[in-house]
Amino acid sequence: MVTIHSSHTASTEVKRSKFIAYLIPISSFKGMQEELKLQNPKANHVVYALRYLNEYDQIVENSSDDGEPKGCAGTPILNVMRGGDIINVAILVVRYFGGIKLGTGGMVRAYAQSAKCVIEESPLEPYEKMVEYEFETSYSSVQKMEYLLAQIGVESISKEFGVSSVSWQISTTQQKLERLIDRADRGVMI
């Protein structure tokens, strides 16, 4: 599986209809369709498809045709996402009608093409599941642990200072967590 961490845009034109595709992280999806409608008041449709993993590691998918004939817009985008094994993203496509009707087959091809175009222009990264981990250190080990976490590349860090120790909560990939535990066993006590 692959994913992205920042938004990307690409546009295509089919028989004078303009298609502007937005590939965004799933965390940015909420409210994006309405925002794009406000930014593009003359656009006829803002279609979307999304795929993400829920808390049970199940793939959740959804799509909207936003007034286009049923199955001619959101579903082709979703199929492109499935084919590329892309996860935790949404693709929104803004369509400006160019005056020439595309027909159902033409729309399916146009929306699929716009999705492929934005995916090809985006830097895809391998998907890595995040894990939560909690541990404690002594006060004297705080600076060493901060240095170690920075070296490994752990960015999501929360710590609480207790009476006799420091409680840490981190969110990172399984690979980084294993490196942290291995290096901590050799130096900083967890």
C-alpha cells in the first residue's frame, strides 16, 4: 500500500470540459468538497472518492457522483485508487462543463484519467501503520531520550513529569519503535 502526506493537484481537459483533480490526505478531507464548491462557483460538479484504514485495519471506501450519472464519476476514481493500492487519501475532481456531452463512457474515462494524472504527478510513499507506545524514564535520562527520539525520527511525543519519573507517550511506525527499543536497551533506560 502507498499513501501521501501532502496535497497535490493536476488538471486535464476532455472535449473542452476541464477536470481539476486534488489528491489529499484523508485527514484534510472533511469540508474539502464544500470548500472547493465555494472556490469554484462556476464548476458544475465536485466529485470525490476516498479510501482509508479504520481502527480495525479494515479498508473503508466511499465515493460521490455529485449530480453526474450514477457510477460515472466517483466509482471510476475509486477504481483507480484501488488499482494503485492507495490508502488514507481522497481524490476530489472539480469539473467545468465545456459544452460537449461526453456520454457515460466518456465521463468514466475522463474521471479515471484525471485521477491517474494527479496520482502520477504525486510523490507516493509506502504506507506505514502508526503504533502507540508508552514508557517511563528517570529525570536524568530526559535529554538523552529526547536526543534518541530525534535521531530515530520520532515526531509525535508527549511527556508528563511525575514525582519520581517521566512518563512518555509516542506515536511512530513499528520499525522506528523497534530501533528505539533496541538502542534504548543499549544506552538509555526505559
